[in-house]
Amino acid sequence: AQSVTQLGSHVSVSEGALVLLRCNYSSSVPPYLFWYVQYPNQGLQLLLKYTSAATLVKGINGFEAEFKKSETSFHLTKPSAHMSDAAEYFCAVRRGAGSYQLTFGKGTKLSVIP
Amino acid sequence: DAGVIQSPRHEVTEMGQEVTLRCKPISGHNSLFWYRQTMMRGLELLIYFNNNVPIDDSGMPEDRFSAKMPNASFSTLKIQPSEPRDSAVYFCASGAQRERETQYFGPGTRLLVL
């Protein structure tokens, strides 16, 4: 079964510092991988997705993620954190080839310190 | 373009009462998902519809939960009778055939069962 593991339930960074949120996946089929963001009291919003094209994926709000098959990783990065980036971030993997369904990680809450 | 619409946004009810949550997917989307989010269990998929037909309801907790999708623009999730452990945020998400791997989430319904 496909799964994702997010390392660190809470991450704190200073404003202007690098953001790195870690996600490792397990998949028996070529994975489709996603990062979603959830702001307080809101639904999840798609940040970016990997669907077997370019391994470096650029998303909204300056975020990007790199698919590394050798490391089974799909870490999310942003060069310079902004206060508005404070939110919870979820990594997700498609459940199977051709599947519509996603399996989500437990989430990582990002705090940005002024 | 309107996003996924959910109602009510907040619901407080007493144990034993019937609760009905409503969802209007994005126009033209043919897949619909109901999720439940709690601190303990994270984001769980309850049921998934494709072209108004339930495809996978293995995540529905028990017989007290039921979901319907009478047409392409409306779905309900019903809990009868409700219990305090049903307290959670319930999300509806929809997806398009041409972009089947991407889900668009509604703002959620925050349910509190006393």
C-alpha cells in the first residue's frame, strides 16, 4: 500500500530563513505525490504535485519540491520564509495506478518567527 | 469560478441527534470525496464517489454514517445518531476527469457533538 511519512510534526523557522519540510513515500507503483497547505480554519489547498514529469516541481507561493526516487523523498522547500507561510502542510500520495484516492501524511505545522 | 461549497460551516448538536452535512462540488467535476479530520487520526477518507456512484466507502466508520450523491452538483453526509466521538472537521473535495489526481477541498464543516 502506498503511504507517506512526514518527519516532524512541528517546524519553526525565522522569517527570511529556508523552509524545509520533509516527506518520504512508500509506493509499489510509480508515485504521484502532492503537497497541500491548510491555513487555520480553512480547507486544504494544493501547493504542487509530481506526476512523473520533471523531478523538480514548482508550486504556488514560491514553494518547490524535488522528487528523489533513490531516497524515496519529496521534500518541500522555500528559500525565504514569510510570516504568511505559517500553516499546516500535508504530503500525500496517490493510492494506486489510476486511482483517484489519496493517502495523506499526518501533517507538519510550520511556525514562522519574526 | 466558485470552489467547493460546504454547509453548514459550524454545527453544534447533542448526542443522539441526526446531523446532515452538505456539499456542492465544483461544476464539471465528476469525483467527490468526504474526509474527516481530527487531531488524533489526521485526515481520513470516508467515501469516494465517481459520476455520482459510490466507489469506495471502506472508510465510513460504521452504520451510523451514510452518504448520498443524488446528482452531480450535490452530496450529503449524514450521521444518525450522532455521538461525541464524531466531533471533527468534515471536508468535501472534488476532482475533474481530465485532472483526476488533483482534489479541490471545501472549507469544511466543524462538528461538535455534546
